[in-house]
Amino acid sequence: MQCGGVRNFAGQPVPHEVQVPGGFRSAALLAAGLMVFGLAFGCSIPAPAGMPTELHGVPWRGGPGDAAVLEARQLADAGRAREALDLLEGVLAEHPRHVDAHRLRQDLLRERGRIGRLRVEADARIHDWAGDPSALYLAGRIEADSAVQRERFEAVLESDPGLFWGWLGYAYAWRGVDAAFATALYEALYRRTEGHPVVGVGFGAALRALGRHDDAIKVYASLRGATAMPGVGDLGIAESHIAADRRREAWAPLLAALAERPADPGVQRLTASFLAGGLPDTQAEQLLDAIVRDSRVARVFAEEGGAGIFAELLARRGDPAAALEVLRQAPEPLSPNLRRALRRARLALGDVAGFLGALRLDIPASLLADERNQLRGLWTVLWTGPWSRSPEPLSAGADAVGLVRALRDVGLLEEGELVASLALLEHADREHAGQLGALRDELRRELAFEHALRSAVYRGYEQQSEQTLDEFLATLAGVSQRILGEDVVGKPSTFEVPLVGELVDPFGEGVARHLARYNRHLVLGRRAGGVIEALVMTRVSRIDLDDAGPLGLLGEAREVIGIDRGVEALQGLIGGDLAGVALLNHYVLDLDAVREWADDLVEQRQIVAEDGSALLTDPVPENAGVLDPVDVGWRLACLSPVEDSAMLEAVLDTVRWHERAHLVDSFRYLPPDQNLFRVISLAFEHGFDALSVESSMEGRAETAALAFGAYPRIVLAHVAGFLAAGDRGGSPHRRGFEELARRLNVGLESLPEHAAKARVSRWHEVPVEVFQMLARQLAAEYWR
């Protein structure tokens, strides 16, 4: 490859007149140096300002302890974190300044919640390793604030410009600030180390962030065969092809990565996306073969999150027994998706009694025991019908018909269709076969209609369609005529709120009423300036909310709790938090999302227990910022008195109060033209900033959960979780919860006995009654 003058990696000429003073003093000087430094593969490149040609401290070159650290990495990659940590402790006992051992240990302990321990150790290391810049590097790795992190790494390079780790950290610290600058740094480092895999992984990711996917593939291709990081190159190639919308080219490297890295979240995410996108039979077979040809790969893939994918592939091949076995062996707690897959696998084997038993365990008894629940009668029929008392629920024709109807009536349409097919194999008599056939046909038509609804909604998401709600309803009416033979959409009543949007009445006539006959809850509407959005789920509970209690409602409102979300709102598809959503006259709780949240808390507790509860005695850094949560979310989850078995109820209570508060505010401010004074006051208070208003609403809602909910430590852990998240730009939840944290700390400062603990990282040391008192004071201020 010829170099036509000095060019950057994209092949664009760089001005020759740029002059760079020697030494490393600032990001600006280094950036100028990197502009002069040629960035084209295959060229001879002069050294950038401040970066020596030869670097020291490069890992994995046969130094003392390297082999054992690489073995620990292999254990970690296989999901055996505890074993990896034990091995690392041995390495560090012999080689206390082995930087790569410390790096891996930091990564593993961070995933286990032990941020406080790591911060305190980092500060002590700076003191104990006086004059060793590696200590500054290790401290920089665990900094939450990117600006402070960059300062740490700059200090490393000031102290020792030739230290590999300093440059690696510095390049990483710039990735979220200036991707082009970070990429230039990575490329320089990549060349100095002759394509070291640790650098290559960061370099490839930086190139992908710039949309330079083909360049990233070149880097990842050079990592193929790196024994220290098997499969990383193929995974990077697959991800780069996907990012460039080249799914076909991603297939072969994905299979290669799967064989090497079955526990890798990236591998599992890509396999799931291929399966969800519709795999041809030949590719499904190839994927299954890649999993099962090595028993270690199959075991690790299933244990580390791929059980659902594995089981689906087995069922698709016609082996439901093997699918059921995989699901049974999946680690607890099972996700809602795995629970659903396990239930359906039982049905695929004809185990109707087992299916009903598993379903009953998955629906909280408290919801169906609540006499306010207007749907409890439907579910009671399912639980108490004659089929529920028989080891062979389909043995009697009348019972089989009754069970299919009961499944239809509670909204389990896919399951009802499958049970009808099973029953038809047993009952060929004209009466029962006719009834079962008619029920199956009805269920199939309804499922086809819902599939068409989902397709129409998702097509709008993808195309960012400007279709109006009336236009969408007219299209949907035509679909229902074609599939159902009648117009079930009609002209439903809608709510229209200026500057907010419009919503089909979820409890009105037309399509909402039609879906409700199948126990489906529909949310269908359009935000101002947005696309048509929809949410469809199977209802478990519906209650009318009263106006009693501390958060009285100013109008009629309802609570709906559902499972098995069949159509996702746009926010849910792009990763939004949809455990609950408040919509004008009701709020909806997604029991599956609530369960996943609860399961995450239980898993945190299990990890802490596996570590001998060491986290609970870890020191808290004295220099933590006032809003820096450190590890307090984990501590609060462990210290909450709620039992693991009751965690679902605890999270459900938290979300209920949060969404009820949103409804209270909805009645206070909407519609704007009827609450003009309040709306104008709110707008002035927040400088006519819509994000500020939304953030305030989220903070107020969480205040209500803390003030009136039964599980205050769970609420505080939720707040801490958002403060620890990386969305520094400020999502409404993050900004609102941050303001709530500030106000809670101000309240603690006013109490002499708790003033020293007025920082988020110390919240676990404060009696929860104090937080409830402070939250109730704030609530009285908000809703006076």
C-alpha cells in the first residue's frame, strides 16, 4: 500500500504545517500530534507527540503470573467468576503489583457490586505504591466520573509517558467524549504494540462508534486466533457486519464466536436477534449444531442466559422433551420469557396438568385473592374447573372444551389453540370435535388479527410514519374485515390533549372492547409529533382505584396488571423502563417487567451471599461525592427485610405508588386548557423546559413510593440504581431521582444525629423511618 503524503486512517490528507511541541502536556497538544501522525494501515508512521515508540508494561508476554491470569480470564469468560477470583487472589499474593490481575479482579468485583471495596483499595494502593503510576491507572479504571478518570490517566502519562496502561486508559476515557480522538489514540497504541488483542478490542469498538465498520472488521480479523481472547475477533466481525446492516456476512463469524465464547453477552444477544428476526430452517440447524456439538458449549450457553434460545431451537427441530430438560436446568430465578417457554414446552409434550400447575405458580395469588379484581372470576374458572382436578385434563370431551374456553377467556390464546389441537387428537366424536374445532378456528383468527396489528404498529416505528390515529384506525378496520369478517374497530372514543397527544379510550367501544373480550388490554395512541404506538398484554388484574388514602384521585381511574406483552410500545422496543406507565385515566403494570426487576434484586442478594456477605462489611470511601451511590443500592437490597419469595410483591408495591402519583399529577395538570393556572405555573417553574418538567414528575412519583410504600429500602435502592447508571446526559428518571436524592440529603443535614450521613453512599446507615418522614414532608409540599 502506497502512502501519498501524510494521511489519516480514513485516507484524508492532513496539513503539513501543523507543528507539535514535544512532551505530553494536554489533550489539545496530543490531539494535534495525532493529526500529524499518519493513520493509514500499511504506512510507516512517525511517533505521535508524547507516545514513545517503545512502551513498557505490555501484558501477556510471558511475565511472572501471566499464565495464571489468562487462565482466570478463561474462567471468567465461562461464567465461573468466583473461581476466577480465587485464582487471582493467589496470583496477587505472589505478585502484588501484577496490573492485569488487578484489572480483571476489578472487573469481576464491580459486577458483584463491590465498588466501595475497590475505591478504598485504589486509594490505599496510591499511598502504598508511592511513585508507581500503575496505581493511578488502576484508580482511574474505577472512577465513575469520566472527567476525573481522564485526569487520572493524564497524571499517569505525566509520570511515565512510556507506560502502556496509561495510554490504554487514556484512549478509553476519551471514547465517550471525542470518538475520533479516542480512535486515533487506539490506532497509535495498536501499532506500537503490534496489534495487541487488548488494544484491538478497544480500537475496533472505537471504529464502530464512528460508523467505520469495514475498518473495524480489519482490526477484529487480526484478533482471530488470539489464544488469550478466543472468539473475540469473530464476535467483533459479526457485530460490525450487523451494525453495517449485513446480516448474511455476520452469520459465519457468529457461529465461530459461539463455539469459543458461549457465555459472552454479545454472542447471546446476537443469536437472540437472529432467532427473533426469523431464521430459515437451515440456519436454525446450523445454530443448534454449533451449540450441541460440544457439551461444554451447550452447558455454558444455557447456564449463562441462552437457555431460552437453546430450548426454542430444540423445539423447532421437533425435540420438545430435550427443550423441556434445558429449561428445567436453567439457573433460578427464571426470567418471564423462560417461564413462558417452560409452560409451553410442557404443552408441546402433552403435559396439560403440568402446564396448568406451572401457570398457577407464575400468577401471584395475592392478585387473584383481591376481591377488587374484576377479572378474578375468569381466572378462578381456569383454576377450579373440573380439568384442574384431573391428572388427565383432556380425558373428558366436555372438560377439554371447557378448558379451551377458559384459556380463551383469560387471554392465553396461543395456549388455548395448542390445547384445542391436543384435545382434537383425543376426541373425534362429532359434538366435541366440532366445538373444539370452532374454538381453535376462533383463536387462530384472533391471533392473526393481533399479529396484523403488531405488524402495522412496528412498520410505523421503523418508517417513522406520520400517519394520524384516524388513518391508522381506518387501516386496522380493513384488516379486521379481511381476517375476522367484520369491522371490530368501529369509531372508538378517544382522548385528545393539546401538546400531549391522543389516546384511544382503553375501556371504550370498538377495538379496545373487542380485545377486552379476549382479556387483552390495549393502549393505542400517538404522542404529539410522534408515531402511532401500541401496547397489548394479557390482563391478570383490573381494579377501580378509590380516592382514599394519602394520594387521593380527582376522578375515576383504574389499575391494570398484565403479562405476556404481545405488542410493545416504541419506548419498550428501544429499551425503556416500562414496568409501569400512567395514561390519563389509568395506569398499566407489566407483571413480567416487575418480575425481572425483582429477580435482579434477588440475584444481587445471591451474589452477596456467595461472597460470604463481604459487601455488607466493605468500607465506604470517605471521599465519595454527595450524590455518588458507590454500592449502596446493593446494600439496601440486602438489608431490606423482605424475603426473596416476597420480592415480587415488594417491587409491585413500589411501582403501584409511583404510577398512582403520576395519575394524581395527570388529574392536576391535564387537560391543560382546564388547568391553565397550574400548567403556566409549572412551565414558569421549569423555564418552559419539557425535560425538566418530565424529570420533576418522575422525582415526585418516586417520592410518593418512598413516602407511602411498604418497602422504603427497595425504593431507595431504585433511586441509587439510576444514580449509578451511565446516562449522565440526564434521562427524566435520572434527573428526577437526582433531585430527590439532593432533597433527601438536605433533609438529613437538618437532623443533627444524621447529618454526617447526608450522602447517598451512607443511606444504608440511616433508619428507613427517617427517609419516610422526609419523603412525606416533600409529598405534602408537592400535593398541597
